[in-house]
Amino acid sequence: MTKNLQEYLKLADSKSVDVLLWVLDNRTNDNRLYSTLDSIAVSCNVTKVPVSKLFQKLYKAEFIYQIRNGQYHLINIDGLL
């Protein structure tokens, strides 16, 4: 993600935006994420509630699916960034 877009989104001062930016910054080159919702919450300095809500929205929009606990695959994001 471009640095300018990231800085722009951080101005929104939203917990969900912070979590989403963390997810995008911490994914692997093959769009996998290795982290539990609890550890994401700790890393983002938020409760587990906004993390869970964001992940539910991402599941529903088919942007992410869970491989197993603590392992996720982000999909349909190639054109977004």
C-alpha cells in the first residue's frame, strides 16, 4: 500500500481502519496472515471486538478466509493496493 494512502486512512481515527492497515501491513507476499484475533487486538491496542467485527465483514465480502485458527488468506485484493 502506498504510504500516502496509509497516512490518509490513519486520519480517520477509526479502530477498524487501524486493524485493517495492520492486516495489510503484516500479510505475507502470498497474502497470508499468521496471527490470532487476540494478538491482532494487542498489536493494534484495541479490544477484540473491533477485530472480530472487521474480520466478519471481510469474510462476508469474501476478502479473507480462515485456513485454521491464526492462519488466514486474503483474496481479491490485488486490484485494491
